[in-house]
Amino acid sequence: MTARDLLEELGERDVRLEAEGLVLHVDAPTGVATDELRAALRKHKRDLIRLLERERLRLEEADRLGLVIRWSRESGWISLHDPTTGEWHEVKETECFASMVESSRARRRFVGVRR
């Protein structure tokens, strides 16, 4: 089992992890923190801290970038940046709110990008 696998399994079991420097804080529901789980946490502690720190930085960057609505490279589609996850989503222009299309047009005029 890798640290990433362990992190996914812990999420499924509602176990919350938080890294603070080299300290790993664990918040687990009653009965979930078995000796086996504690051993796995000790074994993968450094990698878990690295993964948590990487995720924290990714989410900070996503939050900094905020909501972005712009034309996609694909004609007729709009790209949306989700500030809570950092993911980009492609949505058909015809399925978007009029305000989203207008925001894309305004951004195109501002940036000077031709569609």
C-alpha cells in the first residue's frame, strides 16, 4: 500500500489528516483507529505529510486564481476554473448562463484573444 492509497482509504473511512510541519494530526471516528491503521500511519508518515502539503499548496494556488471564465480552445465551449478544487471544466456555450458567456466575451476583449 502506498501513502496515496492510504490517504484515499482514510478519506473513505472519514479519517481527517492535517500536517503541521513534521507533525501529523489524525482525527478518526471511534473504532477506526486500529493498531493496523496506526502502524500504516507511522510507516507512511513522511509521505503523507508531503502529499498533504502538496495538496494544501495546490488549493492555495486555486484559491488565489479564483473563478476564471474564459473561452476554451475548442470552439463553442467555455472553460471554468473551480477555485475550490483547482480543476478546469469545459462546458458547452449553449449550456452556460448568459452571464458566463458575457464574462468570457469581456475577458476576450480585455486580453485581446480572438475566438
